Amino acid sequence: MARRTPRLDLPDTTRVEMFSDGVLAIVITLLVIEVRPPEHDDGELFTELVHQWPAYLGYLTSFIYVGVIWLNHHAAFRRIRYLDRGLNFANLGVLATTAFLPFPTAVLAEAMADATTEDQRIAVALYGAVASLMCASWLGLYHYLARSPRLHMDDGDRRFFHGERIRAVAGIAAYGLAVALAWLLDPIVSLLVLFAIPVFYAVTSEGWGEPIRRRRSVETDGTSR
């Protein structure tokens, strides 16, 4: 694929990638603050440790999610050569919504441990709303990149960013489903959906069909040899 000629009037992405990595590292560290030693009576430590299982699950889910966000961020910026003002703002939107994730995580963990079913549903709705907003910020980032081919590494990267918009919309829909399940069935069912969404984004972090294309390419190369 032909490379684009250098654009001397636009900076590269080095600084914004370093800044983004720092923000994500802080966010992923803050998640563990919500896992605290439980208050307990004599002889009840084990019971109380087991009782706060939602805090462990919330930490694990959000830790994996922030890690997956980093993978997706890395996959996007490997395809970006130049940075402009619009991309800076779009990237800040992704970081802002991601940095807010520890708050609904803490609310959800506490609600699942001690609250009523009604409060648990509210906590799921809060988490779903924040996570949907985060997916919307990714949608904005991908949409901007799909319309800005001058920032891409190669001409073919435009197709990648077009496809990524579908993944962002799928995330918004999936979080809406999780909230609906909390109200129609049980908040525990929603937790399963919330855990599955980061797995989906991890598997597809290189874009729709990329693993299949790479595998076919390897098989073709192996056959040609």
C-alpha cells in the first residue's frame, strides 16, 4: 500500500500516546482502591471476605475493560501518523469517559454486596450509562478518523475506522441490553453481560475480520512456500 507523503504542518502522535498511556495507567490503578479489607467480628473474617465478592468481580471486570481499552487505543493509533486539533479533542473524550469508570464500578460493587434489588438496578443503570457514554466517545473518535484520511498511516486505514464505528455502536446497544435485563430479570444476569462486553472488545481489538484476514494471509504464505 502506498505511503502518504509527510505532512510537515501536523505533529505526530508520540506525545498524545504517552499522555493517554499515563491516564489509563492511573485509572487502572485507582480501581483497586475500592477493594477494601472488610469490617468483621471475631471469627467472621472469612465470611465477610466472601460476602464482598461483588467488589472483586467489579474490580476484575473494570481492570480487564481498561486493559482492553488500552489495546483498542493502541490498535487505533498504530494506524494514525499525524495529529490535529479535532483528533486531540476526540481522544480527550475517550480518556475522560474512561477515567470516570472507577466511580460506577464502586457504586455497582457496593450495591451488589448490600443494597436492595431496586438499588442494584439503579447501580447497573449508572454503570451502563457511563459505559455507553464511553462507547459513544469511541464512536466519535472513529467517525472523525474515518473522515480524516490525511491523518492515516496508509490509504487502506480508512476502511478500518469505518468498521470500528460499528463496534462502538454495538457496545452502546449491549450496555442498553444489560440495563434492560437488570429491570426485566435480575441484576446478576446483567453482570454476566457486563463481563462479556470487554471480552468482545478484546477479541475484536484489531477490528472486524482482522484475525481472519491475518490467518488466511499466513495460510496463503505457507502454501506459496
